[in-house]
Amino acid sequence: MDKAMPSRTLLAAAVAAAAVSLQGCTMAIPTHVVGYWQDATSYLKTYEFVKPGAPADTNQTLNSCMMDVPRYLQCSGHGSCKSWLHDAESDAAQESSLKFCHCD
């Protein structure tokens, strides 16, 4: 039993050395200054609606229904604005309620 112990220890050391050398244990971990998700163009910038004639850095929104623009410009011309609350009692309530695009 005494002779088996050194051979097991030697075998374990050999397996550990092989595992470390085969994995490529290097401490050079690649890094970057700015995260990849921060380097990509923002979804909000990509799909923003800017009222025609307005400067590009002002009056931006994702919801063209909430701006005072002609109907053909709302919803990129592919739908109509629908009130979020379908059971509004009056036209005034419909005009002031939250609206979203309903695609054709």
C-alpha cells in the first residue's frame, strides 16, 4: 500500500501539469476602454422621429403621434394614430390621451 501512494501522487501531478499546459493558462486577458454595447448606435437615436424642418438635435421623440405633424408623417406613413384608452368619452379626451401607431 505504501508503494501505490507515491505513484498516485505522481499521476495526479502529471494530470494537473498536463491540464494547465493544455489550457493555455495566460494572464493576458483582452480588454477595451469602451464597452461594445456603448460603442453601438443607440436604438433611441436610430428610430427617433424628428419633425421636418426642426434641428436634428431638438424635438426628437419615438412616438410621432404625440407631435403636431400632418397625418401622412405620423407612423412613417404606414399606419394611423390610435388612442391608448379606447373608451374615452369625448373628443377632447381623445385628443389629450396617449396615442400610439397602429400599423396598416
